[in-house]
Amino acid sequence: MSEQHDPNRERGDGVPQILLQWLSPFRFLFTAPSWQHLLVLVMGAILSPGKRTVTACLRITGRAEVTNFAAYHQFLNRARWNPRLLSARLLSIIVERFVPEGPVVIGMDDTIERRWGQRIAARGIYRDPVRSSHGHFVKASGLRWLSFMVLSPVPWAKCIKALPVLTILCPSERHDQKKGRRHKLLTDWARQGVLQLCRWLPDREIVFVGDSSFTVHTLAAALPDTATLITRLRLDASLFAPPDQRHEHTLGRPAQKGRPLPKLKTLLKDAKTEWQRIVASSWYGKQTDKTLDVTSGTGLWYRRGTPPRPIRWVLVKDPSGRREPQAFMSTNVNLGPAQIIAYFVRRWQIEVTFAETRAHLGVETQRQWNDKAIMRTTPSLLALYSLVTLWACDLLGRGALPYAAAWYKKTEFTFSDAIGAVRMVLWDQDIYRQCPPDPDIPEIQPSRIKRMTQALCFAA
């Protein structure tokens, strides 16, 4: 029986056994039909070399001529499965595997998925962070996503990797106005995501790391006692000393803050400021150490309408003078300056993850316009990055070598090696799944040869 007319393949059966094992922790979250469709789409999303459309996934898995192709589209735009439950399960697996003890460091950042089309309701016009600079402003049409990623060392990578676990769509203000609802800022979505992650990890200490976009009082005030926020801090931020102790003759309501503290930009010019020289390792993703001059202190971070928050501020200066001074803050005053800086520079890997998901998993190439399909597809592709990283831990062990050409000396594994190893296992098991038992006489079916040929022909 030819592969395209096999009724078992039309139901979604016939995927490699190892894929069933890898995805088995998520089986209880899907019905039987949805589970079969999920297996096909995940396999297609991994093997497809070009666009990550449903059509491309069906073609690469040998289902280019199935008659029930609409069911695979309906898996994204109609089927009843909860992405939040999948995110919670993915988070628990990653934390159990990579962060069994100690604080869980989670980075948060937004990205623009460049999409056009009037039927994509949630899109807006935003500043393009890649093409813009301080003196040049470039607009981009697309969808704004806020992603939370676990920043953890990965054994095969020998470095920090940013593993997406929760991705939230932040609709444009125009979209919310058309819907007649209050527009949520990026920091509002961040507050919801932070609280959700804290509920999923109630017994763990969590360190949230973000850039200056998340340096807001409302986000810091919403944190529970087990969570810490580390972000940049403005050099002209208003910080205050603790209020004076009250005594029996003190009148009025209790003061929330004391006297204003000197601005951080003033400390830079003050000759009396005491600086400490430290060495920061893996500075912004580079495998080199960075020598820094730092000074630190504590103060109350206060703004009218929110309770004052004790913070530790860290002022960083480059001894060589090549970089501008920077300031960081932590809502945990017990963290030292070196630890705060080490946590913050981990967030550089978030940008690496965004770039690698576009290059290797086809983010921005999907073509869904249905609201529910849009809200599911991009977070699923980002989560697939975490799954491939997780699965590669079983494949890129001792003795494995990075894939590289003869003229390119490559000593460390990258995500291209990880997804290549996963693809190789899937291709091997799928090609030889129905071969004769004699391993010396492998027989590849013509239908599978056609699939591999199509993978090359439709690579672009």
C-alpha cells in the first residue's frame, strides 16, 4: 500500500517511536484525535527546512495527498486544548531537568513577529528593534510577543541557554479599541506572566531578569516574597533613605520614605565614591571575562501610588572607558553586586533564542490569520526550541562532534547541531521503520525517497 493512501497515516499514525516517547509527558492534555494531529505537526515542524506552514508539515511527513488535511488546520484554529497547561508542564520538565536546586532564573523580553495582512487583527505598528538605532527610527508591522525563558546552563551547549516556557500575545492598542476593552501595556502583561509563573513554582525561589522596559514600580510591587526582579536602573532614578524612627511625640501618618539619596549620575562624578574591581565571567554571552569597577548600595524605590520597595542598586563602570556606565537594581537586597550582574548578563541569550527560532524553526514564516491559530502557533514554535534543546541532551553526549566543514573549526555544540541530531534520529527511524529485519539489506520505500526529494525541492 502506498504511503499517501494508507488510512493509518491519514489518522496521524506512523510517526517514529522516539517522538512518541519524547512527547509522552504531554499526552494527557490532548484527546486521541488531537494527539495524532499533534505528532504529525511537531514532526513536520522539526523536519521542514523552509516555511513552517501546515502544508509544509504535511508534505515533509509524507501526507501531501491526504484527504483530511483540514483536520490539521483545525488543530490550531478550532481544537480544544489549553496552551497554558502545556506551558506549565513544559516549565516543570525544564526545571526538573536543568534547575533541580537553587533559584530559577527566568528572563523576559518582547519581540516583534513581522506579519502583514488586514485579517491579522492583533497586529500593530512598532519600532523595529533590529533595524532601528539611536538616530534612525524604523517601523515594523507585526505582532508583539512577550516571552518568558528559563536561563539555565545546558550540558551539551556548555553555556547558558534561554528556553521559552511561556509566550503571551500583546495586542496593539488599535485592536483593543476595536474590541472595546482597556488596552494593556507590556508591563501589565509582564505582571500577569510573572504571577502565573510564581503560581506554577510555589516552592522555588525565582529571579526574573528584564531590560529597562520592565523597570516599573507596579511590577516590582506585585512580586511575592519568593521572587526577585533584576533590571536596569536609570542613572537619574529617585531613591530614598528609610524613614526616620517614630517616637511618642511624632505627629501625623507614618512616613513611607526618608530623605532623598544622591543620584547615581552624581556618584559617577564624585571623587569620594569607593569603587571595587571585579571580574565578570561570560560577559553578554562571550566566553571571556570582563573587568568592571562597581559600587553598590541600598535605598527605597518609591513612586506615588505604590508601596516603597527596598532595592539594591549597582553602578558599573568600564575601566577602559569603552562602554558607558550602567546601573542595575535588584529587589533582593541580600544579593551581592557580582551576583546581580551575573544574573543580568544571562538575558543576552534571549536575543540568541529569538534569532535561532527564526533561522531554524521558521518563526515569521507561518501563515495563519485566524486569531486562535495565531495565539497558538508562535508560542508552540518557541516551545519547540526548548523541546529540541531538551531532547538533544540524550543525543549529544560524549564522543559526539559538532557538525562543521573541513575549513571551519567548531569545538562547541550549537542549536544547529541539536536540531540536526534530532532530525537525524527522526529520519533514521522513519525511513527504516518498515524495512526488512535483516540490517544488511536495507530497503527504502519509493514513497520515502519521494519525501526526501520534496524536502530538497521545497527547501525555500
